[in-house]
Amino acid sequence: VAGLGNYGLRGTRHSVGMAVLDRLARQLAVAEGWRADRRCCADVALAAARGLELVLLKPRRFMNLNGLSVASAAEIYNLRPEDIYLVHDDLDKALGKVAIKLGGSARGHNGVQSCISALNSNEMTRLRVGIGRP
């Protein structure tokens, strides 16, 4: 599960993917387990939920390069694109509304496009979190 955002701009609506992962880590009782992984240039926490092993990932790059971290982590943890969930902001959704999208285009989102390009696939599931338009 990758929370897309701008690592240096945490706390902004554009980095809501990372905030969602922070919340998920707390709910899975692994919030103290975040560690910097230089191999994929990201903060990583490992968790288990309902019999699944999860890799939580917060790239330490700007949004338009998040895909490099996601692709590196996929290689390290032997994950296929269809195993990956991307959590990202969506300007076209009202603040706080969420939707799940299975594959498809990036719809103009640079972080998602970066992941599609780096993984050579658009098969990732996306959790789109509404941030509204300014």
C-alpha cells in the first residue's frame, strides 16, 4: 500500500495519501515501525491484517517521482502491479469523499502516472481521496 504525496510537504491536501498511511499504520499497531529504506527511497512499515502481509510505503520523493520508489519496493518485495494499492488525492472529488478505482489511466495525476510509467502497468488499485478544488 503506497501513500502518494510530496514527502517534504506533509500535512497538505496533495499529500493526503501519506496521511492515510499514517492512520492505517496506527490502526494496525505498526506506527512505531516506520523505517527509512534507502533501497527504495521510502519510509516502510510491515504489517499483517486478516491473514495478509502488508508493506506500507511512503515515498521520500516528490509526487511526480513516487513511481520510482513504488517500483523499487515492488522489486524488493516481489510484488506485481496488481498486488499494489495506491492511495492518492483527487481534485475532482469533494473533500473527504473516497472511491476505489481498479486500474486504468492516471486521469492527469502525476504521482499515479509516475507509478504507471515505472511499473510499465496500469493494473494498480487506487484509493482516491477527495481533496476538492481550491
